[in-house]
Amino acid sequence: MTDRSYGRMDERMDRGADRVQRVTANLPATLLEEARLATGKGITETLTEGLELVRRAAAAKKAARLKGRLKLEIDLEASRERARR
């Protein structure tokens, strides 16, 4: 990492962004490099993007399990009568 990347992380912390946790991980070098090239971003940004994708996938899976279990009472005719922009 360059000094610039640490500076950006420090700036994010100072602006009150999400709390930052420093981690040490043993990652397959080829996988990391391919992911970094695919995102066109640095290591931290690439890992963050990957973690966000995992979080979204878990939320989608949770929503899929609810399919057919929610009882919604929607008046379609009333919703269609709303003024259009």
C-alpha cells in the first residue's frame, strides 16, 4: 500500500464513516490479483466490494426464503389511480 491509501483510510475515519477494522488475512495471491484487476481498484477497495457482494447475496437469500409468506393487502385499483408525474 502506498502512503496515499493510508491517507484515504484516515480521511474516511475522520469524516465519521463506518468504523474501520484492520485485518491480516492469508489470501490466494492469484485470486486477489484477478479480483483487483476486475474491479480496477486497490486491495482495500476490492475487498470491501467483495464483502458488500457477500452481504447483498445473504440479504437476497433471506428475502427469497420469505417468498409467498408475506400477506400484502394492496388495493391495485387505488394504486393505479394515483396521479402520474
